[in-house]
Amino acid sequence: MREVIQKIVAAETEAKRAVEEAKAEADRIIAEARKKAQDITATAHQEAAAEADRIITAAAAEAGKEKEERLARAAAKIERDVDIDEARRKRFVEGIVRCVCKT
């Protein structure tokens, strides 16, 4: 009978040890999973920030290019619209000289 009780106690002790080991393994697996999830989240965040920077840089470059194109078109239109021939320019200069000199 004593041997049976000792075997039961030993089996209980072994079962407790197995449960503790399983608990420790589960805790380790959970900790690893949390760490991997944090790493994945951090990497995804960094990649998203880098992509956002690339998009912003490209948009700023495109906006600058469009601005330059608009300025060039506006300058060309002004030059076309304000075409003063030599005779007209001479009359303007003479008129300004007369006003300044009051002759």
C-alpha cells in the first residue's frame, strides 16, 4: 500500500512539474509572439513612414515642376500680349521725355 501511495505522490509531483514546464513554455512562446508582433509593427510603421516621405517628396517635386511650367507659360503669354514694335516704343519714350521735361 505504501508503494502505491508513493507512486501516486510521485505521479502527482511529476504531473505538477510537467504542468509548470508547460506553463513556462507557454509563457516563453507568448513572449516571443509579442516580441515578433512588436517587431512587425515597428517595421511596418517605418516602411509606411518612408513611403509617406517618398510620396511627399515626389508631390513637392511635381508641384515645383508645375509651378515652373505655369510661370514659363505666363511669361510667354505676357511677352505675346505685350508686343511693342519699335515705332510705338519710340513714341512712348518721346512722350515720357516730354512729360518729364514739360516741353
